Amino acid sequence: MKADPYEVLGVSRQASDQDIKKAFRKLARELHPDVNTEDPHAEERFKEAAEAYEILSDAERRSVYDRYGHDGLSSSGFHSTFQGFGSFADIFDAFFGGGDPFGSGRGRQGAVQGGDVAVQAEVNLLDAARGTTVQVEYERVGMCEACKGNGAKPGTPIDTCGRCDGTGELRTVARTAFGQIVRRQVCDVCMGEGKTAREPCEDCHGRGRKAVRTQLEVNVPAGIADDQRIRLAGHGHAGERGGPAGDLYVLVRVRPDERFLREGNDLITVVDVPAPAAALGTTVTVPTLDGDEEVEVEPGTQPGAVITLKGRGMPALRRGRGGDQIVVVNVVIPRNLSAEQRDLLERLSGTLDARNLEAANDEGLFAKVKRAFR
Ligand SMILES: [Zn+2]
Ligand SMILES: [Zn+2]
């Protein structure tokens, strides 16, 4: 049974991002092994807190958890980053991006996760209904190809840093209110790499990283709506000093299709039917996602009548029901009548009685108008 992340952090379900961050920092401070030597479960509790924070600090994950709990998270592919971690210090490093959780460090130690990248992709409604792949192109910070990321001009030697003996960090012991704390700072000579190039790579000026143009095929799932984002973990900017890459967010724009109005998963179409045909009954051609289709219009169909094509709307993106196609009948009253047409209509009009004009079992126009204005 997995613990409720809100309970673990001791925050309410309405807690703001700021509250969650605060609660986690406070807990991390208490459980840090350099501070907490009495509690044998400190490490386990910290892992639990880190997992809770991982869930609640990400808006997407948090809303999945709120709706479907831990099961929802695991079925959407979320696994805590902290399960596989060996040492406690590693967790801290990964978590705070190498920054000092006590807020006193300069925040550049150890591994740093790369930043996220956002791109936009446009698909048409049909592709949104079927699912598709799109090609996105973007610029990200990646490894320098020339030096393979080591920052040295190819063919030149790389020395172990003399200042930190290749560890990339300088350790200092500080006395604080929490007791003795070993503070690790990034080596100021090798900038944490543990190695120094005698001659820096010319392509990347010794940084080992540079902007690269990246092309990627992205799967757009069937049922996606306009303005939804797809997250591709690890496709953002490269991390530093062994840190993980950031994520790529693809904002999907679904191009409007003038034949359909999308209402959630339902698609609405309007078809024109001449008044005599609506009275007699007819078939009309209706555009659907599967192409044009003949749809039957019953005799006596009224303006605004709705014909539902079950299951012919957009598919459901995750769980839940796919939509229907809703065909709204627009009864068109003939205009610009010829003398003969006028005559025919007048003769017809003269024969109509209450039986022809009552609003069948359909709700009358008055009821519709009332509903519209409520
Ligand atoms: Zn380079
Ligand atoms: Zn060094």
C-alpha cells in the first residue's frame, strides 16, 4: 500500500506549489543523514518524501494522482526516479540538481538536469481522430560531436584536475545549527568535470556542449484535443556533469475543420434540408470522419432536429467513451419563388390543418427558445 503523497508531506489537497516545496524542504532538512543520525528510517522516509514531492510538484502527475491515485500514475508510465538510487547523497544531488538543500551552497555542485524545450506541432482534425506521427525540429543543447563532450580539442591530452584530484568537488566541513555538515562545492578549476583539457575544443570552446538541431518523430495519440501537450522525457537540453536531459514538450494545435464543430469528443455538423424535402422525408449527404455519407431524414423533420450518428465522433484519448457525430438539420425555407411555385405553395397552404402543424412528439420551438435563454 503506497502512502498518500499529501499525507507524507503533511499538506492539504489544495496546497499551492509553494506550500508543497516548503513542506518538502522542511522534511528534507529533518531527514538529511548529516543531521539525523538517530532515526534509522530517515533514509527510507526521505525516499518517500522525495517520491511524494516528485508527484505533487508536477502539475500533470498531480492531477493524474488526484483523479486515479497511484494506479493511475503507474498505468500512465510514471515511475519514481528514486527507486533505483543507491546512495542517499545521490538522491539529494539528483533532487536538488546538485544545489545545497540548506540553501547555503552556490548551487552548482554535481549533476544538473538539462532544461526543458517546448515546440509546437499542427495536425488536422482527421489526424487527431486517427492518431498520427509528426516531425518536429528544434534546437537543443546537446553533446559536442567534435570532442564527444569532453571539451578537449580532438587528439590533445586530457589531464586529471590537480585541484580536486579528479573528483570534481571540494569538500569543506562546516558547523551549523544542525550540527556538522560536510559541504561539497564544485571545483573551481575543472568546473566539476574532474578533468581539464590542455587545449579546449574549438567547436564548443571547451564546454563539451553546444546547440544542435534535432529532428524527432512524435506520436500523436488518437483523440488529442487542441492545446494539449505531449511530454517526451529526456529529449530536452542535455544535462551537465552526468545529469539527466530535460524534457521536450510538444504543444499540439488541432487545425479547425470548417465542416465540424468539436464539442469535447462529439462532432457537430449542420446540414441544409429544403422545407418540402423535410416534410416529405429525404436523404442528405453528411460529411463524416470516414468520408461523405448518406443519412436518412424522416418525413416531418423540424428545424433544428438532431440526428445522432453513434460512435462517429472523436475517439477517447485515454479511458472513457468516444464521441458521437451530431447532425443538426437546418430546414431551409424556399425564397425567390416563381409564379408557379407560389401557386403550388398557396394551394398546399390552403389544405393544411392542425394535424399537419402540431409539434409531433418533438419539443416545440417555444420550449427550445426557453431553454436557450435560460
Ligand atoms: Zn567540443
Ligand atoms: Zn577539479
